Amino acid sequence: MENGYFQIYTGNGKGKTTAALGLAMRAAGAGLKVYIGQFIKSMEYHEIGILRERFPEVTVDLFGIKGCIAGRDPDLTDIQAAWEGYEKSKAALMSRKYDVVILDEFFIATHFGLITREQAVNLADCRTPGTELIMTGRFAPDYLLDKADLITEMKEVRHYYATQGVEARDGIER
Ligand code: ATP
Ligand code: MG
């Protein structure tokens, strides 16, 4: 690609990660090379296995530790995982190997202070001109929103978890 842009999918409604994955599939279909770095999550959701098996043009790395970060203080292992994510994402953005770089749940990492503002800005700024960057997650910080070329906010209008207590289902939420 001649020109890549910086996209953000944020907000409290469902659809941020799945939108990014849809874009990854479209890009792969067009012959583009895609890098996906998932922050926070260590559990392989169902999209990961199928990407690795059937989409050789898509590279996926997970930068999370076991267990959920919500409801506890981040510890050293969380920080180490996020730092690895920072280094690998930076390498992917600068390598010219990828046309599209997706950093999923990136804003959860900034929200919990696992990635510093300086690191986040550095990632947004270091990509080669032909690389499209997509960051997703709740709580996109203003200093990254200011830099984005495209921002989509997923807004929860109704969610069956809230109204009916429907828990995460395989193939739909994970
Ligand atoms: P998805 O992965 O389904 O596209 P997402 O990336 O927009 O969702 P996250 O904020 O990453 O959502 O949420 C993590 C998990 O919570 C996912 O399993 C997601 O489907 C689910 N989820 C998303 N929005 C809501 C919501 N408003 N209420 C309850 N659960 C939600
Ligand atoms: Mg998500």
C-alpha cells in the first residue's frame, strides 16, 4: 500500500475485535500481509487457531498472561507480557513486512498502565508509511484519538449479558 492510515475501534459495545478480524480477513483476501498482536488475552479465542491454520498471510502473537486482569492490580508478569507486546508490535510496524498491523485490546494495556503513554505514542508514530495500523479496546486515550485518521465507537445500546445474563459463548464472544 502507498499510504496507510491509523484506525481506532473503541467504545463499550460489542464488535471491536470482530471488526478488526473482519478487516484482517479482507486484507488477507486481497493478498496483503497482516500482523495481529493481542494484548492482555492469553487464552486463545477461536479466531486464533483458524487464523494460524488457514491464513498463512496472517501472523498472530498473544501478549497476555493467564487469568483476567480485571479486579486485581497488574503485577510484574503483566508488565513483562505487555513489554514483549510493545517490542514485537514496534518491530512489526517498522519491518515493512506487514501491510496491516492490528493491536487488539491495546487500550486495556494503556488503561492499566502496562504500556506507557510514551510507548503508545511511539507505536502510533513508528509505522512505515505503507502500513495500516488498527488499535482496538475500550478506553482509547485522548492522546491516541488525537492521532487517529479513523475512529469508530461501538456503543452498547443493549447487550444480552446485561438484560438476560447471557454469558460469553464459543464462536460468538470467543
Ligand atoms: P467482540 O470480541 O465480540 O468483537 P469487543 O472486542 O467489542 O467484542 P471487548 O471489550 O474486547 O469487546 O470485550 C471482551 C468480551 O466481552 C468479548 O467476549 C465481548 O464479546 C464481550 N462484550 C463486548 N461488549 C460487551 C458488553 N457491552 N457487555 C458484555 N459483554 C461484552
Ligand atoms: Mg475486544
